[in-house]
Amino acid sequence: MLATGAILLATTQFLPLLVQQDFGYTATWAGLVFSPGGLVTMAMMLVVGRMSARIQPKYLIAVGAAVIAFSMYDLTNLDSELNFGFFAWSRMYLGVGLRLIFIPINVAAYDGIPRDQTDQASALINAARNVGGSIGVSLSNNVLVHREQFHQSRLVELANSSTVQYRETLEQATRYFTMHGSSIAQAQHQAFAWIGQQIEFQASLLAYIDVFRTLMLVSAAAVPLASIMRNVKLGANAAMAH
């Protein structure tokens, strides 16, 4: 639940930030791009509820963690040409994985707990989720900030007149702005500014890729942890955490 909370809150915070900051989505479109994931999550509640009565929770949790890891791996393929559908599908994969974890983990956590101690079990589960969420957000933010600085410094090293690629890009950008009505001096200034924006954009994308790669490793680490869980008595009515 610690790892699940980390993935849930980190993606909830950073995915909308990504599409608004780097892909120009409005707040409304950022919400819409992730709404299919919410629908998948609701549908999975019915499916996983039935599966939990027949399949050991540890197997469902392992599969769910693997699906989340795949979702995070899918998000490491970021580039400037991605569309609405890419982010919507990634969120739907995440919705499937999270639901495969949440219900089975409650079933496993409450197995064998006396009814007069279920409140304590619920408090521990919620504490794990909240602490994991805080860790996930802090870890992701730390990775994002430091890796963006790192990638920007490396890209800036290549943006100098001694490289053929930089000179060609500068000439093409200057020619473009000149053709659109700018004087040569203005076009050069605009070309320099455009190259700077592209460096910031690429550094941001690379930093987000590092964030999703980190979350992928966190989720993948939950797979072997699930495999060492003990079997539970299937068909028992387990209390649900709030």
C-alpha cells in the first residue's frame, strides 16, 4: 500500500502538470485526458470484486503492480508528437493496475483480524497509503527538479556555434522568421529565443521520463513483495478501508 500510494498521488499530481506545461493543454483538457482512466477504475471495481473471491490476493496484487510498471514504462516514451490518445491510454492502464491492487490488498490485510481490531487495521492501511503518497510526491518532485537541471546543462553544452547541428538549426530558424516578416536582426533574436525554448522543452521531457522511470521501479519492486504474502481464506467478507 505504501508503493501504491506513492504511484497514485505522484501520477495524479505530475501527469496533469506535464500535459499543461509541455503540451499546452488547458486545465479542462488535462482533466478530460485522464477521465477515461476513472471510468476504467470504476468498471474494474466490479471485476476485481468477483476475482478476489476466487483468486489469492497476492497474485492479483503482483499482476496489478506489473500493469502499473508497464503504464509507467509506457510514459517513458515521451516525445513532442504525442497526442490525446497516448495519455488517455496510459491512464487507463494505470486505472486497471491500481484497482487490481486496492481491493485485494484490503482482503489480505483484514484476513484473520478480529472484528474489534478492524479499526486499527484500517488506520494502518490508510497511514501506509498517505505516507506512501507523500514519499511518492516528494521523490518525484526531487527527481524532476534535479534531472531537469542536469539535462538542461547537458543540452546547453551542445548549443554553441562550434557544432554543425547548432549552426544549421540557427540558420533554418532565422530563415523561417525572416520569411514571416522579421528583419534579419529580429529573426536572429527570435531564432536564439526559439532554440532556448526548445532546450527547456526537451530538458523538461527528459526529466519527466526520469520521474516515470523511477515510479516504474517503485511499482516493479512491489511484484516480488506480493509473492511472499501468505494465502488467505477466500470467500470471507473482508472489511474495506476508507
